[in-house]
Amino acid sequence: MKKARSGFSKGLIAGAIALSFGLFAAACSDDSSTDTSTTASESTETTAPVEETPQMGGTLNVGLESAISTLDPIAALAQPADHDVALSIYDKLVSFDDEGNFAPYLAKSVTASDDLITWTVVLNEGVTFHDGTPLNADAIVAHWARMIDPASKSNWANTAKEHGLPVAQDDLTVVWTMAKPYVAFINDIAGTMGYIPSPTAVAADGANFGLNPVGSGPFMVETFEAGGRVVVKKNPNYWKTDDAGNTLPYLDGINFLPIPDSAERLQALSAGDIDLMQTADTSTVVAAEEKNFAVQKVSGSSSTVIFFNTKAEPTNDVRVRQALAYATNRQEMNDVGYKSARQISLSAFAPSSPYFNPDAQQPAYDPAKAKALLEEYGKPVNIVLECISTPEADLLLQVVKENWEAVGVTVTLKTQEQGAYVARMFSKKGDYQAACFRTGQFIEPDQWRSTVGTDESSNLTFYSNAEVDALLAEGASTADFETRKAAYFAAAKIVAEEVPAVTTLYDLFGNIYNGDKVAGLPTPEGNALGAIKLAYVFIKS
């Protein structure tokens, strides 16, 4: 075994941390402020200082951008709202430090064999779940067995199968033996798969566990109204302390309140009904700064995209997908929706990522080429374009509708509440033609495989290309940066030409709060679209 800083193997540093990720800093910021610092997955700027002495007690009211349908970590925890709550009730095996590098959490150490086949995780001692069950190797094995079990219908089943069922070497040591070299394991356990639930609670509640979640995190669920509010209270036996030795969390509890309309969330903050809110709406970030609220701005590789169902007519024809991409005026979307504050995205990776291939860009706006492709297709194109139901989405959908209709496509718009929409998309029933979504932060380049690899859990477009699968497998099987880069570059070129999804604009997330009352916001969690560990947030007296 070979081991490196923070208890992590050197093999990871070349592969995962190579993305270390010089992501664009100022590209997604608004005119009133410029992001200057970058982390592994995101660049972050806070418009108010947070270096204050933590204070204990109080209840925080948090406005979420969407309702939550489940808190089961084997399901689709895909949005910032999901992660804000999940980070409160669960701990992950691996987290991130302030610079965005992978850092131990529940895992005391993670090591890999030289051939990247054997991975060993050693857990911290003395950690218990909210129900008193010990956090041990058996709990980790049970979590992986559940993800692998077809009956659970886990979104992470394919990845868990690739890892293989781990073995409890002793009470605190878990060993995975992969069927082939796999460099991205540490990234996987720093993501949603790494949220560890109580095996006792899972066994007791079965399919209902997502409504009665039990983790080892800083807060315990007191009330969970599916599609409504979530109330959590302080875990009195939490194992984690801050750097000064203070027991976490600082807060007595948190009320999570879904307020889907971003403007209404900001109004609720202004009225004092909530203390902190999240948003992915750039105009709301700008408005918040104009109102002198404190704003933590987060940008990274995630982007707003339009998925195409590659199995359904007419989007199963590559000419139609290419035509719709050529017909999409991203700059108009940016101008109309975001005061030109975002950056156009033509790739799954950020422009300064080492895995960004400048020769593998999606079709840029060219309505003449769109018309030519539709003429070649030779049949009427009728598209139902779907998205979540928000004023922002309604505005952007109208822009895209007008773009597509200008080249001869008939477009019908459809919206749905976000929680139900996300759950429906991840059910993979394929009951859509074109649908907007938001990609995750691609911290480790192998993450991209989950969205374009055949039969992968997050491949919501049903895209399948054997050559792409082979290239992605090659990239995941070595820690050599140049080999990986060549494989991902080649795969990106193919996917860009076949357009299973149109990337539009890189995202800008904001955590907005009353700086006179709230302090302690930590660096946003990598892989979580701006979500933060609220264990470190406190209320000023």
C-alpha cells in the first residue's frame, strides 16, 4: 500500500486532484463582485467576514429552493436542498478541506494498492448513529449491499457493483477489491454514496427509511414532511469538534422551509421569516447584494442543461439533437435571464479544467445550420420541453421555445414542481423528450461517466456509445494524468458531436444570509452544488 497526505493514496492525487481544479473564477460572477479564489470543485466568495467567535444555541430558519421527497442516500439526492439537509443528518466517509481537496471525515484514512484495485478505509473510533447503533465496518458493508441489491433500486447501484461488496477486515476496517483498476473511488465516497445511514433504522423502516432517516450527523430529524418542511434538532452525542475543541453543532436546531420562488425566498429573508437561503438564480444574487445581505457566491463546473431522450422520437435522431443545439441561443438566455452575468457552456468541464477539450465543443448558435439539419431529417419536429416550475425556468423556457420555433420546430412547454420532477427524472422511465436539468460538479473527471456511460445511474438521456464507454473505462483505470486526459478528450469529442444534452450556461449559486444575525458559513461542500455543513453555522447573540 502507498499512502499520501490526509490519509489518501498518491494514486488519487494524480487523477482526482489533478482537477485541483483550476476552475473559472470570475466567469460566473455578477458585475458588482468578482470571485478570486478557487477550490477543488468551486470558486467561492463571501461578501461579509465570517471570522467570529462561535456562539452556542438558537434555531436557524433556512429557505430551500425546492421541496425534498426523500432523504435516503441511495436515492436521488441531486439538488442543493437535498444536500443541505443531508449534510445535517449524515456524515460522509470523505469530505473536503477549505482548499477543496479531499479530506477524511468518517474515514480516518483511505489507501489504495499500487494497481488501484484494492481500497482500504479505516473508520474513526467512537462514532454512533442517532439511534445508538455503532458506526463500524459492518454498517459500511450493509450500506454497499443495499445499494447493490436490485430490490432497492438505488441510483448508485451500477457504481456500487463496480466497487464490489466490501469486506469488514475488523471492526473499523473495510476493504474493497475491484474487478479492475479504478481511480475514482475516493471521489465516489466523497459524494452521495458516502452518506452512511444507520443499518438498524434501514432494517426497521425498509422502503420508508427515506422519510425517517437516521444518520450519524450533527442533527437528528424531528419532523419531515415529504414535499414540505424538515425540522432537525441538535445531536447531543455528536462526535465532531471544531478546531478549538468546541462540540459541534453550535445550533440547537434548524427549520428547513422549501420556498421554490427565489424572489419569495429573498422577500422572506428581508421580512426575517428566514435567516439564510440558497439560490441558483443569478438575478437574486445581484438583488441580495443590492439589499446589503451577506452573499457567499459559489461557481464551478456545473451547468444548466437540456437533456434529450435519445430513445424517443424525434430526439433519438442525432440530426434533430444537433439542430436543436444549433438553434439554442445561449447568449440570449444569459442576457434575458441573468443580465449577462453567467458564462456560456459548451462542455461538461469548466474552461480552465485540465479535462476541458477546446476541440470538443457542442454546436454553437447557428440557426441556418439548424434549419439545414431539420430539412435533411425531413419530418415535422414536435417537442415537449419540460422544466421545474419557477419564474426563472419559465423565462428561460420561453427563450428556448422561441429559438427552436424560429427554425421550424413546434414546441410545447411543460413544468412540474422540482422535488417531483427530479424524482421522476431519476426514475428513468423515459417519459420525456427534452427536459432541463442541472449537472453536478465534476470534481473527478470520471464523474462524467455517470451521465453518459451506457446504463449508468445518472444517464438520464439513455445515451449509449460503445467507444465512449471504452474510453471512459480507460480513463478510470489509471492514475496517469496524460493517459486519462487523452481518453477523456477523445470521449468528449464524440459526445459533443452526438449531443445527448445541450449545455447552456455555467451555474452560479448563492448562500444569502443576514450577516447581522448569522455567521460561520464554511466553504461549500464539493460535489454538492453550493450546499454547506450547517454544523459550523451559528447565530449571533
